[in-house]
Amino acid sequence: MKALVKRGPGEGIDYTDVPAPEPGRHDVLVRVLRTGICGTDLHILKGTPWATRTVTAPRVIGHEFVGEIVAAGAGVGGLLPGQLVSAEGHVTCDTCANCRAGRQHLCDVVQGLGVQRDGAFAEYVAVPARSVWVHRPGVPLDVAAMFDAFGNAVHVADTFPVRDRTVLVTGAGPIGAMAAAVARHRGACLVAVSDVSPFRLDLAHRAGADLVIDAGEGTVDPAALGLEQGFDIGFEMSGNPSALSDLIGAMAHGGRIAALGLPDEDVPTDWADISLRMLTIQGISGRRVFDTWYAMADLLDQGMDPSFVITDHFPAEDYEKAFATAAEGHAGKVILDWVPRD
Ligand code: NAD
Ligand code: ZN
């Protein structure tokens, strides 16, 4: 089968032929239809220090996908060929104390699909049956392809109640923009979104943000935005150290921050200020398994439509163009098609 493979340290990935995976006893084999390119995949393409440390090569990469089950191992019950599925990209151990207590999102021996086990940027992927999410009827394929990323956004947006609260989102990449849209949908009374890129500020508009702030023009000042006090809730979605400092500075006393962004430098932090204003900062990783997935499906049923973040799609063999488009910042979510579109 064709697949995108990371061969080893350094820059680059290959579009090449590899043997199709054999599903194990508790796995399903999925014929991949569409996949989403995530920041993680860009790190792997570039061969950043994180990727060199973390990816066990050679490795078929990619974790955002939708496909159709074509076969199931002998030990799999309840899943059938033809079902349209995605999978939780964090494959948990099921034996650690957190997993056994039903907190799989806190498993500390997690394996990443497309990172430490062969992933979905391929014509076929094998995944454990317990990681599979069966889509409800009517989900558009492009949206299903990025359920993993949508899940990051929903996990963040649902961490603290936002109804009738003011929310500041720093970073309007695909995930930040979707989180802003979910906060809007959940009844926040004000959703403000900051970014430094005009394209991404436009994405924030499309998310339904009430206020769009160019962070390049200085720190966010709640008073200048007409707020008596700072923001009630913050979502850090940029991974930029100065955005996190900005966000902390813009919070009301008692404000609560859900922090998804992954800075690769140290973040200078005034801890006395955080203590004295009694701020809460909750780190966020991945999705809650499967609470977040049910929440996503319910949001779609309620009419929320995250497809506004999808800006481009390419056939898989045009992966170089697709990755370049995703990397240059004039795009939202970029989709790779593993079978031709009708
Ligand atoms: P992205 O890189 O596409 O978006 C980040 C956005 O932040 C960009 O639009 C960028 O212009 C903007 N930005 C940069 N500096 C800023 C500043 N000072 N103020 C405001 N905005 C600024 O990323 P994404 O795919 O949307 O992911 C968002 C973040 O979440 C990234 O840091 C990513 O690494 C991280 N992430 C974390 C997890 C997790 O499980 N914790 C999962 C996926 C992604
Ligand atoms: Zn575990």
C-alpha cells in the first residue's frame, strides 16, 4: 500500500510502498478515506528535536483520519466491516492505575498513533478496537477526518463552564478557532480571540468571535475592550510564551485558564501574581476518552459546524504541496485524500 513514512532523524518523509498492516486479534483494519494534517505531522516532517526524540522510526505517520472498517481480528466484538470510523490517537495501556480508574486521558504510558505505532497516512491502518470511534450517520467526511483536532478544541472549551462568561482565546489556529466556536455555541457572553496572523484573525471571525485582537499590536488590555474586570475564562491555543503571559495578565481575579498550546521555550511567569489573583491553570492533553468524542458528536447533532476551519484538500500523492500549505500559515486545516473525491 502507499503510505507516508518517516525513515529516521532529520528532515523529510517519503511517499512510498509498504506492506499493509496485519490487524491483531483485538484490532480492526481500516481503509483510510481522508486524513487531517496536524502540527505534530509538521514537526515530524521537519525532524525537530521533539520528533527525533519521540518518533520511533521507520514509522507510518499521521493520526487524524476517517475510514471504513474492512476487517476485524477474532477477538473484536461489536464492530463490523463497512462502518465509518476514526480512532482516538492516544492508544492507552489499559493497565495503569489511571486507565483502570477510567481516566485514560491521564495514562502515562500512552502510544501515539503515527508516532510510536504505525499511523493513518496510508491506504490502510490497523487500530485497537477499543480506540475506535464509530461515526453517527451524516457526519461529513472532512469533519470526521479531523475529529482528533476537533476533540482537542472541545476538551479545552468544555474544561470550565463558559455560559454567560467572558472568554479570551490566544491563538486562532485550527484548534483555537474551533474552541472559540464551541465557546460561542455553549453560550459564552463574549468570545475574544487574539492572533498575530491576518489569515488566522480571519479564521477567528469565521469562528464567530465577538472580538478579534491583533496580538502584534501589543498586550491584550481588558479595560480598553470595555471589560470592567479581566476575562473569566482563558484558552491558551498558540504555544507562544508571550501569548500565555498576555492571557494570564488579561484574566479577572479567580480566572480559569485551559492551556493546550505547547511552548518549546520557557515561559516567564509571575507566580506571585497567579497566587494573589487566585488563577487556575489547567493543562490539557488530547481528548477525554470517550467523553469528548460523545460531546463532539452531540455538538454536530446540535448544528455546530467546525468545517469552517478546513481550507484546503489535496490527493495524498501531493503531500509535499499539502504539508507546505499547512506549514505556511495561510491555511486552516488541510486534508489529504487517500481515495479520490466524487
Ligand atoms: P497552530 O500553530 O496552527 O496555531 C497557533 C496559532 O497561534 C497561530 O495561528 C499563530 O499565529 C498564533 N500565535 C502565535 N503567536 C501568538 C501570540 N503572541 N498571540 C496570539 N496568537 C499567537 O496550532 P494548532 O494546530 O491550532 O494547535 C494549537 C496549539 O496546541 C499548538 O501549540 C499545538 O502544538 C498544541 N497542541 C497541543 C495538544 C495537546 O494535547 N496538548 C494537541 C494538539 C495541539
Ligand atoms: Zn494507562
